Amino acid sequence: MFEILNRRWTTMHAHRAIAVVMAVAVATVASADDPPRFTRTEVEVTVPDVTLIDQRGDEVSFVDAMSSDRPVFVEFIFATCTTICPVLSAGYASLQRKLDDEDAVDLISITIDPEHDGPPELRAYLERYGARPGWDFLTGSRTDIDAVMRGFDAFVPDKMSHQPLIFIRSPKDGSWVRLYGFPGSKDLLAEYERALGASD
């Protein structure tokens, strides 16, 4: 009974997060006084040579995962988060639906709570958001996860103090941008096209 209630509760959060992203996406005209939903910054990223574990329990070379010939999106989340993470992941889900091509982009979620997020938790999280092939959720040792966070200058000592961050790698030249905040699905699609070089 408790397991069923928990599934319903977490699914409800996922649906609410997707609704938030959809609402942001359909907002058209904003007042000049409104603060931006997110900021975009070009950044340098140091990709550590570590091996992580995906939702299937398979080992993943992080260097190889970050060297794709497709745009790569990276977010730092954890499976039991009910604030920032659902909104970020709903953006991933919306982008997958818009692209409708599992070979178009590599979406990477990385847990910042590896002590509690193993492959079963990662799979359950992805299922809640209807994740398709091309979206992987990675965990690993605390040492390796910390190394990854530090490489992206996204390290936080406490998971409850993490920030709304999405990093995007262009396959053209390996450059990275950082989005801080809550971009809508149209924003994410524009960043995807920009990473491809289709939109300057």
C-alpha cells in the first residue's frame, strides 16, 4: 500500500513539473521588468576520467559519454528531489518529445545523491518522466560523482543546496554553455539547434 501511494505521489510531482515547463513554453510576451527565466554563459568544463553506472547497471566511461557526435545535455539531480529536479527533468522529457528522434541528442542526468540512487531508483525516475532511449541517468561512487561536479564547477556539499543547472556541449567544437534557471521547452530546443550550428 505504501509503495503504491509513493508511486502515485512521485508521479504526481512529475506531472506537475511537466505542466510547469509547458506553461513556461507557452508564455509569449513578457514585461520588460520581468527577470529572465534563465541565464546563459559560455563555460569551460573539465571532464574527469571516471567510470559511472547507468540505470541498467552498465558501466559508462564518462569521457566517452561526453565525446558524442550529438549535442550533449547534462543536469545534476537526485531521484527523491521534489523542487528543482522535477522541473529540469520535465524539460528533458519535453525536448525528447519535440525532437522525436532518439539519435538526435544525448540527455544525461547525474545523481548528486549516489548513496541512495542506485540503478533501480534511476530506472524508476526515468519511467516517471516517460524517458526514451537517449536519456541516461548516471550514478557512481561519491568520489567520482564529486569529481564530475567539480569538473563542471557545480559542486555542492549538500544535495539540498544544489542549483538549477543544465550544461550543453556542442559537437561542432566541444564548447560548453551553462544555463542557470528554468528554461522552457522552446528555450531548450533553441539551445539544441544552436549547439548543432543551425542557429547562431
